[in-house]
Amino acid sequence: MPRIRWKVNMGLLKIFFSLLLVAVVMFASNYLVFENSISGIYRQVSENNKLVVKHVIRSFDQAFKEMNDLIYSIHALPYKSWEVMEDDRINMNDVYLMQKNMTTLVSSMDYLEEVVLFEKGSAFAITSQGTTNLQALFNEQYRHDTYNAEYWKSFAETNRTQKVIPASVFKVKVADRLVQNRNLIVLMGSNQISTYNIMLLIDVDKLLKHVNQTAMMQGTSLMVMDSERNRILSTDPEWDLVEMLNEVYFNPGQEATVKSRDYEYLFYKSDYNDFIYIDKMPVELAGTAPVVAWNRMIMIIAILAAVGLSILLSHYLYRPIRDLVRLLGGKNSGPQADYSRIRSGIEQIQLENASVKIQMETVHSEIRRGVFLHALDEFSHSREFENRMQHIFADFFQTGQFMMAAIHLRPKESPEAGSEPPAPLRAASLEQALQAVLREAAGEAGGHCAVFHAGSLQFLALIGLDRPSDREPVIRRMGQMLKQAGSGPLKDVAVMAAVSRLYASKIQYCQDAYREVKRGLMYRDLSEASPVTDTQAIRYTWKVYFPLHEIEKLSNHLAGGNVEACLAMIRDILVKNAERHVHHHQLVPVAECMYYHMQQYVEPGKVDQQELIRMQDGFIRSVHHAVDYREIETALEYAARRFAEWRKPAGDTKLEAEFIAQYINMHYKENLHLDHMAELLGTTPKYFSNYFKKAFGINFVEYLNKVRMAHAKEWLKTTDWSVAEIGEKSGYLNSSTFTSTFKKYNGISPSEYRRKSIS
């Protein structure tokens, strides 16, 4: 027993010391890396800081250059703002132009607080905000104990070159009772160019932000001195290096460095204006000492934690069987019980594996679906992807040929009021039902099929066939079975499908088949009774029946409240298109055009906007998913009846430009005149004439003639009616009036216009 206990202890010690050795090595390496990285980080940061300082200096130079250019631009402005006119008044036009140009010039310089322009001996001043009194500006707006209005007046009397006044705190009035302290630099322009005295008030904080001073290393300070070594600004108010400057000599294009115990001073001289920039940089990173102390403490805590963790890990790694039993949910009750618990746990895992296997089959089905849909993407696939497709669809590619079917489902409308709503549709059950239908349809031909859910209620099917002669019988049985599906999940849906031609069983033909079935759904004949469209049997036509004049009559009937005539016209247009075997995608815009023509007569306040949006969404959905033209007819009839309930009353359109334009477009064929329109709108002819010209830009007769001419030109190009018939349909009493009016607006006669349009 002691021998066994000794071995157990030795095993624990081996594990413990192995883990402890790893922890000690990691501690030592981290400590060495940390100690050596501090100096390296400082060198890198200091070099980066030098680059940043040079960039800041270039930004300062650019800012002073922009301000110098601004001063010269203001001097060059050609306005004589202080010139007294004959009536002893200042020329305020020149003052306004001067102020406007000054505002434009300073608009891009966000660091400028204000620009002030005044003449020697004058109390009148111009700023970017307007005109003011020099006394009020510097004794109320920008107050300073030294730099007051009297100081600037005295300073303006001297002849000087450009002068920079060091940064100083001004009390700036920003509201009636609100005063802020702002650190400002004053740049006085030279008064030797013109009689103007130009002052630029520079916001130091905004200037430092403009030059990106915050990008400098933490703990550094910056001082700017002019060419005479007068300090302009400093980010450290207590910093004074005037005596040290005497020891620094600058050669053109050179820099200088002075080091002390705690700081390194970098001196730069500007090539632009000989300004001196001094960067005060600490010899070590700010806050390094606390970081080092904390890092050492963290390392000590980490090594102590590693020792404790090593003890715990040694204990647990020494008892693997007990840990395994614990993971399986067992208890320590002897060696035999442990092994039996492990066996029962393994049996439980096997049962879970069986469940996972079922789930994996579901996942495999989804992978098949995903790979198939990916194969339909409009781009080329790699050889690896094609090999994966061949492996996944090995059963499908056993046949020599295949055809693709696109099946779109739509929930049926409730057939009777008060009937139970259809149960929610599930894609999985619909997919299984379609799989059963297609397998039965292809079963007699010896083929097989695979159905994939493509999204929403849209499905794609691959049907493999050995013989081309089996295609038409399979399509025929498929149409019969889908049409007669009165039980199961398919009983609550309307089905429309398109079937492609036969393709060789290769991956690259899947995209072609997919494009073909999509085109088949677009070009399906809405007059056909079968829910299945054979793409090879489509007979393309472009004879869409869309009479513009009938559409206008449709609007007129609805506006006049004649709903039955409106419904009859809808039926007539759709039936004629069905007789011409117009395709679905051609009939959709015809139906939508009729819908929007009717919708424009809805009174805005009579129906909620959300109700209109819901109705429009339902109409678009019904039209785009219509199985035959009768469903489109039903949707349009419902819309017409609702619009008739919501239409605008004839007396509620007093002097609305939109109503007037609609009324003229609907009644241009009639004998319209000012008296008739005035009576219709409840006003006088003179008032209506003035209102019409103001609203439309031309008089009533000109507008009416242009509307009639537009319709006449369309009929001349698209019909074989005589000129007299077109003139009568356009609203003219005789052909001579029509001909002369047409020639007046178009420069040629109607007959010549028809010949030119035909040629």
C-alpha cells in the first residue's frame, strides 16, 4: 500500500512540475520581451513623432500661406468702401460687395474666428458677419485689457509690414449674456499695399485641430515663434526657452536638437516664413513607470496562479477514469460500477448518433438543394464543383437526358364567405406532394425526378428520361394530375408550371434549362386551360391589344360613375388579348395601366393611404401570379368597384390644376370653351382664364390645341383614318379648321406629316 501511494505521489509530482516548468518558461520569456520592448517602442514612437511634427509644421506653413493670400486678396478687391458719395454717405453697395467677397474668401478657413477690415482714422469696420463699429467690436464683442479698440486704432496709424500678435485670451460675446474665453492670435496685415487695415482673428484651438496637433506623442509640447523669436503660441503656458534659443544656430534647411535630463528639444525652422517650431518631447514614454510596475505585478500573480492551476490540473489529469464517469453522469461506487456506467454512457451516445444520422440525412437533402440552386447561378463553375455535382446527383445523371420544370404555387382565395381559411402551407409537405405527383407522371416512362424548394412557393424539378418520345406523354400526365390534385397539400393552391425541352444530362445545361423555364412562365398563354406550359409549344406573338382611346374612355366612365360600362370595357380588352394568345408578361402592363388610370380619380381624403397601398399590393400580387386571364379580370373588376366608391365628386374639384388637365385630356373631343369651363368650375370666364395662364404658363386655347395636336399626330402615325375623321375625333368642327391649326403648330399639313412619319 505505501509503495502504491508513493507511485501515486510521484505521478502527481511529474505532472505538477511539467506544468510548472511550462509556466516558468512562459513567465521568463514574457518578462524579457516586455523589458526589451519598452525602449524599442519609445524609439519607434519618437521617430513617428518627428514625422508627425514635420507634418504639423507643413500644415502651419500652409495655414499662414492661406492667411497671407487672404490678406492680399482683400487688398486687391476693387471696392471703395470708405469713399464718400456726393450726399456725404458711404457707398453701401461697395460695402456690401466687399463684405460678401470677404465672407466667400474666409468660408473655407475654419480656424479663422473673424476677419476685420477698417481704414486709418475711421471707426467704421467690415467683418465677415456684416458692418460694425470698431469701438463696439473690440470693447464689447472681443474684449481684452490690452488689445482694445484704442490700441488697434493707434496700431493702425503706424506704417508696418505684416505682424503677428501672440496668442492671448479674449472675452468673446457669443450671446446677449453669454461670454466665452477664447485663445486668439491676431494677424495684422501690411498697410503698405493699400489704405486698408486687415486683421485676422485666429482661434488657437481650431488652428491646432486644423494642423492635427493631437497626433503628436503624449506628453509632448509645441511652441511657435516668429522670425524675430517672439513666442506666438505654446501648448505649455509655463514653458520658456528664450535663453536656450541663443545656443541654437540654424543653417538653411537644417534642424537642431538639444537634450536635457528629462526632455529632448527639437528645433525646426520654416522655409516659408522663418518661423521657429520647438517640439518638447520626454525622454521616455509618459506613464511608463506605472505600466512597468503593474506588468510586473501581473506577472507575479500569473505565476502564482499557474502554480495553483498546475496543482489542480495534476490532480484531475491523474484521475481520467473518474473524470470520464463524471462526464457521463455516474457516481463513484467502485471499479465495477464505473465501467458499467461508462458502458451505459457509450450506449446512450450510440442512440444519439442514430438521431444525428437522421439529422444528417436532412442536412444532406439541404446540401443537395443548395448545390443544385448554386448550379443555376449565372457564372461558370470550377471542375471541383462539377465533380461534387456529379457525386451528389449520381442517381440523376444515370439517364441520358433530363428536362426541368418550374412550378409556382399560389394560395387559392376563399371560395365562399364564412368558410374556414386554408391551413398554413409548409414547403416540406408541398415538396413531398409535388415529388409524388411527378414520380407518378414519370413512372410509366421509367424516369425519375427530384424536386427542390427554390424559395417562397416556388419549386424546381429535374425529370430524367431515357427516350425523347417520353417527354410529351409525361408533360400531358403532369398537367392532368396537377389540375386534378383535389386532396392533400395541393388542394389549397393554384398551380402553374413550365417545362423545358430535353437536355443532355450534364451540369452545364442546368443553367440553360433554368433560363428556359423562367422564360416559359413569362411567355405562358393565359387563355390555355392546362396549368403546365410546354416551352417548345409556345407560339410567340406581339399583337397586344392596348387601345389608348379605350383606356381614356375607361377613365371617363369611372369618373362619371358608370361602373358597368367600365367593367364591360375591362372584359372586352382582356378577352381580345386572350383571343390573340397574348403572353402573361405582355398582359401584366396592360392590366397595371388600366389600374393606375382608374386610381387617379380616387379622392385623397376619402380613403386611407395605407388602404390604397394594401389594395395595390394585392392587385400586383394577383396579376403577377395569375394562372389565366380571368383572374386578372377579377382583380381589375374588384379595383374598379372600389375606385368607383372612392372617386372624386364632380363638384369638389374647384380650380385644381390636376383636375383641369385631366378634364381636358378626357373631353378634348368636345366643344370646350372658356364659358363652359368657368361654369363647370363655378367661376367667371375672366378669372378662369387668368388662373389657367398662371397655372399652366399658356392660355386655355393654346393648351387645348396642343392636347388635340398630340392625339392627332398619334392617329396620323398609327391609323389609316382620313384627315377629316382625325380632325373630327380631335374636336374640330371641320377639316379646314383642323388642317390650318395643324399647320400652325407643326409647320406642315396633316397629309405631309403622315407621309414623313411613314417614310
